[in-house]
Amino acid sequence: MRRPRSVDGLATLAGAGLGAVVAQWVVTMPALAGGSANVLLAGAQLAGLAGAYFALVGLLLAARVPILESTVGLDRLIAVHARLGRWTLLLMLSHAVGVTLAYAARARTGPLAQLWSLLTGYGWVLPAAIGLGLMVVAGVGSWWRVRARIRYETWWTLHLTMYAGLALAVPHQVVNGSAFVGHPVAQAAWLALTGLAFGCLLAFRLGLPLARAVRHRLRVVEVIEETPDVVSVIVAGRRMDRLPVAGGQFAHWRFLSRGLMWLSHPYSISAIRPCGRLRITVRTSGDHSRLLRRLR
């Protein structure tokens, strides 16, 4: 099946952004005439820039921006987000190792001594190292062998550390990176992209659901045990005709009840009833779904 032009356009836009990142690195990279240490440092800096760019794009893909979901589809967005996450972690680790070894070669000292010097002598490098550690934790938690052995709630909590890790990693690039120091336009563009990614995350993962919940005053009005392992939840509210949902559509639901309020789960809308009521029918296969029986 042929992809929509909007999808190709978004892919082209993301590729152009990566091209701009590489172009900025080419213009500002260290002179390569100094030997292998400078070559290693230049490669490590490119890895750091590309890894951070992939992370910010991945953040946008997972922010549930309505126009992206409607044109690309949530399943495809999450699949690309997962692939970018693997490349992000690999590039970030390559950046940290490469910079440490390059500076150690320049200073003619050991890697551990040089790592300590970087952590204590350069602004925002220590928070960036902590951020990288958090991203490694999130990456290990998302590895399919680990993911299959832990609860969804545990994975979701671990995955949140990726966002915190990225937030800690960005400042050291602007303060210390040769691609940004002395280049105010590049600094402004990078901070704008970072602000856009985190702004969309807050607006569409937190702000929009809260606004809809308040506007429509959603509440549980009935819980029905269909079978021993299937439960239906009837949700009502006001102005439900203006809620952009349809029967058979998935939506992420968060219930303000003990054990359910801290994370959302995707459940399909099995029916839209008269008088503006929605029905969610769920097979109780996990901890979150089993708690739906106890909703009041």
C-alpha cells in the first residue's frame, strides 16, 4: 500500500533536520590534522549530536501530537520511536566513550582519570553522565528479553527515566559543544527543537487529557462483569458529542482510583451508547485491567 504524501513529507523534514545537524558539525568540527585523537573526538561529537537529535525526534513521535497520529498512525509512530531509541542509546554511549578516550589521548593520561576530569571540570557534564545512566536504565528495561519479564507498570516507570535523562543531557551540549559555543543561531535552533519536543510532550500527554477530562467531566457510572475475565466500564460526561472518539477506536485511559491513577492504558471503545455514554470492554489479563473490577 502506498504511503500518504504527508508521511513522506514528515520523513523528509526529519531527514533535513538531521542534514542540518551534520552540516553544523562539519563547519565546527575540530581540525583533523592533529592526529587520531582529533579524529576520534570529531566522530564522538557527531555521535553525540546525532544521538541527541534522534532522541528529540523520538520524543516528538511519542508525544501523541494529534496531527501526527492522524496522518501517520500511532502504531507506526511508536515503532519508529522504538527503533530511534536503540540508535539514540548506541550513539550516546559512543559519544561518551569517544570523548573520554580522545581527551585521554590528548592529555596522555588514563581513561578513568580523564573521565573524572571531565565530570568535575566541565559544566553540566556530571548531570549529562547521570542522564546517560538513566537512559541506559530505560534502554535495558525496553529490551525485549527484560520487557517480557517485568510488569507493564514497571516498564512504564523505567521508560520515564529516558525523558529525565535527555533533559539532563542537553545543557552540556550547548555549554561545551564546539557545534554551539560561539554560534548563537545554532544554540537558539537547538534549544527551540528541545523546547518543541518537551513542550509537545507536556501539552499532549498531560495538558490535553486534563483539559478534556475537566471539559467533559468524565466519570465512571457503571462496571459490568461480562464474563469471569472480561469487564465493561461505562463512562459518562457532558458534551460527549464533542469528544473526538469513535466506536472501535483505542484511547488511553487513566482512572482516578487507587492503583490506576499513575499511568494510562490503551483500551478500545467497544460502543458509544445513547445519552452520550461510552463503553470500554477489557479482558482482565494484567494488574491494571484486573483493578478495573474494583472501580466505583
